[in-house]
Amino acid sequence: MSTCPSCHGARFILGGIVNGTTGAFKGVRRTLCATCNATGSISEEFHERIKRGIELRADRLKRGLTVDQEAQRLNLKPYQVSDLENGVPNENP
Ligand SMILES: [Zn+2]
């Protein structure tokens, strides 16, 4: 197991609460971490996938392509490119 890269093992993520009408800052809310399902750690396999996704995104940005352009190039749907970059497990390998 590896420490969750999103919450760094804290099991929750801090997010700002903003007034929807005025945009005024209202405070900070703790949200349970969705990356590790609030366990604070992730499997080595998931960790590797996240690392690979970060590399894929960096590589795409270096080439100046949007997610849509990259999807077209790889003959994928844009959501599939973004899933790959976010380390989301591939349901249909
Ligand atoms: Zn987490």
C-alpha cells in the first residue's frame, strides 16, 4: 500500500465553501477523500496508475494538445483520455 496522493493519508480533503450568490468565502469544509475512499492509502497498482496518468498528461500538454485533440489522435473518447490521465481503472481493457 502507498500513501494516498490526494489526501496524503489524512483521509479527507479540505475545500473552500463559497457563497453561491456573492462569491464570499464562508469557510473550509472537510470532504472524505474519494481517491482512497477515506482509507488514507491506495494499492501499489493504483499508485502506479496515477503516476502514469500524470506522465501522460504532462506529455500531452508538452505537445500542446487538448484532451479532445489527444482523444481524436488516439481514436478514443475524451472521457477515456481523462480517465487514463486520472488513473481511473479501465473497466473494459
Ligand atoms: Zn485519500
